[in-house]
Amino acid sequence: MYTRRRRRYFVLMGGCIALFVSAWAFVRLWSVPVAIGMCVVAMVIPPVAAMIANARGPDDRWWDDPSGDPKSDEWWDELDGKKKPPK
């Protein structure tokens, strides 16, 4: 799960850098307004990448590591639906 989130983040940030660099290295020679538009899109990508990278998946806990307290871990498993409550 962590690797998948990290990969998505780096792909988005790589796209951001590619947009920015290509806007001012190549596109500005043909159209400055398009280059500015590309930079505006590149400006929006980092906050979106941070939200995607920090999004909790359906199977993730809020904290990745178990607490070490068996009673607390049991309680969290019950809340997450991983373990049925005792009858």
C-alpha cells in the first residue's frame, strides 16, 4: 500500500516538473498563453499529489503500526471489521 501511494505521488510530481520545464523550454516559443496555462496546471498538481499520497485505503488503519497493546489491537480490529465481536 505504501509503495503504491509513493509511486502515484512521484508520477504526479514528475508530470508537474515535465509540464513546467516543457512549458518554458519549448511551448513558450509557439504560444506564451499556453505555456502560462501549463504552469497553472503544474501549480495545481502538488497539492493534489499530496492528498492522493496521504489518502487512506479501505484496508489501512489510521496508524500503520500496531500499538503493541493486545487489548487495543483487538479493539481496533473489531472497529475495522477484521474481527467479529464476541457473542
